[in-house]
Amino acid sequence: MILRYTDRSKDDVELAFAWYEKQRRGLGFEFLDSVEMSLKNILTFPEMYNLCYSNFRRCVIRRFPFSIFYTIEHEEIVIHSVFDNRQDTKKRP
């Protein structure tokens, strides 16, 4: 399977990285490592995570209050959002 990122998901990761780096140098990279670990799990077992609504699946990232929202479409996995769980749920993809 191929991973494809939406512009929104790219922006989500960049904003979170910058915020964590401001909190403590290196913390942004720890966040990226956690995201990467979750993405590896998604690629290995894309249907492991439950459907949360419509055809969106949700993978909660370990250690950080974020979730990856994605869909499985033909031969690719589309990452729609790396969502900060502290936000209003109405802002989900």
C-alpha cells in the first residue's frame, strides 16, 4: 500500500512539530517518531483500527494527544488529518 497525505495532514504535523519544539528542543522529533511508528502500524495492518465514522479510521498516537484519521482507498491509504485530540471534535476531518 502507498501512503498519501492531504495538505491538511501535512499542515497538522508541521504545526504540532513546531509547537513541541518550542516546548523543549527535541520534543518535536519525538512527536515525529511517534507519528512514524503509528504510520508503520497502519501500513502493516490498515484494517486493524476501527471505523469511527463514515469510512474514516482512527489511530491514536502513543504518548502524544493526537490521532491519525485515514481512509483506505483502492491501493493507497490516505492520511486526512493528524488531529490534536484537545481540539473541538467538530474540527475533525
